[in-house]
Amino acid sequence: MKNFRFTCPTTFVFGKGVEAEAGKEVKKYGTKVLLHYGGGHIKKDGLYDRIVQALKGENLEVYELGGVKANPDIGLVREGISLCKNEKIDVILAVGGGSVIDSAKAIGIGRYYDGDVWDFFTKKTPVEKMMPLGVVLTIPATGSEASNTTVVTNSENGHMKRALSHECLRPDFALMNPELTYTLPAYQTAAGGVDILSHIMERYFTNEEDCELTDRQCEALMKTVIKQLPVVMEKPEDYAARAEVMWAGTMAHNGVLGVGRVEDWGSHMLGHELSAYYDMTHGATLSIIIPHWMEYVYQNNIARFVKYAVDVWGIENDVFHPEETAVRGIQKTKEFFKSLGLPVSFVDAGIDGEKIEEMAENCTKFGSVGHFIKLNKEDCVQIYQASL
Ligand code: NZQ
Ligand code: ZN
């Protein structure tokens, strides 16, 4: 196990009705709050009204910025920064999923910077601090409610979707009511579930030995999501199953599963290009890439893929043919993604291979990606081609 340092300062308030505590929590950080949200689902189901009531009930001054798109764009982030600077806003409350939270994180760092916020994403300027940020989570998926990362798209200068990580990007608190996820369309539930699995896999597939505790934590989380996802697809209002998936999403990406080991992240980098070029849902890029990434890399460490097949999928280990056991685990993964109604190829997603070279070039612009195996441009081309 490698040396590590791990801090996750976010406070989680979990359970039925916890969004009613929004006012009390926000008040700890100031009196002027920016309420940030997406395309409007929160207005359909009454959540917006409940949040505004909770904020006004504590005499907070509420400013609003809605309209965050999935794969959030830098344009709205800039608007949010101006609003926060001009109105001297103290704290942001993000109500939604990863896109809204990430947009809020970018606003929160841009607020203290005189230049263009995109400079942080191109690494021209180092990040130092973020405004206080609270979250009301409405989709379990990205783990952004506790992660140290924000992912933003810049559609002005070509196709660029970039992740930025820094410890100051972790929210101060997250209000997590599994009931709020009942209204999720099946596709978003499935895509979110695959994103959760992917965050575990990006850490589980490591060449680091002697990380037994975190291996087992990873396996427990993967098995939980694999068990509960079909339940919530079938019964969207099953509270117990929704709660398991929601908490798994946070645990998958708050960093605890990555301690003591080298994480991978190659699949995410390949997937981000699909979102940048085709505006695809993040989880649906991963349901395509992950099985093909696995097929491309498993021979590098067959023992790890055998462990995955046996300990996660319950496949019997064929000791004389470990490679076959490993391959069966990969097949199971692909079948599971398909059974959720997600694409597992470019064809399923209705896209062609025209941009493969360009995506591979963009993906490796700053060097190779991934650590389980380092992928160069040609490797990326091959994985995309296998995904056709
Ligand atoms: O726009 P609204 O009205 O909010 O609707 C959203 C959106 O259309 C809808 N939705 C959310 N909760 C709902 C709901 N609809 C009905 N009922 C509800 N309760 O779902 C759609 C997708 O929302 P979005 O926020 O885009 O989904 P997600 O949470 O999957 O976020 C995806 C973004 O996060 C990034 C992704 O790349 C992508 O840009 N990621 C962020 C990470 C991080 N910050 O740590 C890590 C991840 O790996 C990921 O890259
Ligand atoms: Zn992800």
C-alpha cells in the first residue's frame, strides 16, 4: 500500500425530507445565496418551491441562476461569476446533479479570480480557493457532492471537456434525500448507476498489490450497485434501493476507495471526448468505453480481472483457464450495461467513427492517459475502433 493523505470535509445530511434543512445549513456561510439549478426538473416536482421556502424562512437573500445544461458549459459559469462578484454573494446552493454542482464549483473558484475562469481548466492558473458551496443532490451518479473535481465544457474553442481537481473543490455540505430521485427518467438512473460503477472500477483496476481492505470495499460497493440498480429501474419509488444507490454514489467518488493505490481514469478520459464531440450523457459514454477498455487491457494483469470476475460477478474460477474466467467477467459487465438499456457501442449510440482520430488526438493532447496501462494516441484509436 502506498503512502496517502485523505481528507473529505463535506458534511452529509441523508434521508427523507432533508432538503428542508437547506436554509439552516446555508446560513452558516453567509446571508446572500446563489441558487443554481439546471433545466427545470426542480420546478416540475415542487422541489424549487420547497428550497426557496427553506432559504427565505431563514431570511436569506436569494439570487438565482438556472439553465445549467448536462455537460455544463463555461458560458453560464462566466455569468454566475459576474453575478457573484457584482452582488457580493457569500455562498452557492447547487440543486441538481453533477452538471449543476460542477458549474457551481467553477463559479465558486472564478469568483476570486480577475482573469478568465477557463484558465484554471487549461492549468494556466492554479486553483487556490472556492466559495462556500452546498448541494441538494437529485441524481446519484458523479459523486460531485463530495469529490474534489469539476468537469466543464468549452464549446467556444472547439470540442473541449476538461476536468479540474483540487481539494478546495469539495462541497461544504450535501443534503441527500433518496426520494428526490424518484422522478429520474430510467435512462438517467441507468447512466448514473454506470457512472457510479465506473468510479469504483477506475480505482479497482490497479497494479498495486496489498490493498485488500480497499479491494473489498470496492467489491462491496460494486455488488451493491449491481444488485440495486435493476430494482430501482423496475420500481423507481423503492426507497431502500434508491438510498443504497445514492450513498454508493458518494462513497464511490469521495476518494476513500483510491487510497494507497494508483488510480486509472483512462476510460473517463476516452469517454469525455465522446461527450465533447457528441454531447453524450456521461454514463452512456462509459457503458460503451469500459467493456472495450477492459478487453484491451486485461492481459496486462489477468489475475486482477479473474478476481473481478469471481468476487464481483460470482463467476466460478477455472484455475486451468484463468483467461477465460477473466473474459467472462468482462462479458458480464457488457451484458449488465445492455440490460439497463444503455449503449455498448458507437452504433448503439447512433454515432459513426468519423471523429476517432481527432478524439484520440485530443484525449492524449497532454500526454498518455490511464495508469493500469498508459494509453497513447494509437491505443485510444484502437479502443474507439473496437467500440464501433
Ligand atoms: O437539467 P435538470 O432539470 O436538472 O435535469 C437533469 C438533466 O437533464 C436530470 N435530472 C437530474 N435529477 C433529476 C433529473 N430529472 C428528473 N428528476 C431528477 N431528480 O438529469 C439530467 C442529467 O443531469 P446531470 O447533472 O447532467 O447528470 P450527472 O449527475 O450524471 O452529471 C454529469 C456531469 O458530471 C460530470 C460529467 O462529465 C458530466 O458533465 N462528472 C463530474 C464528476 C465530478 N465532479 O467529480 C465526476 C464524473 O466522472 C463526471 O465526469
Ligand atoms: Zn464519471
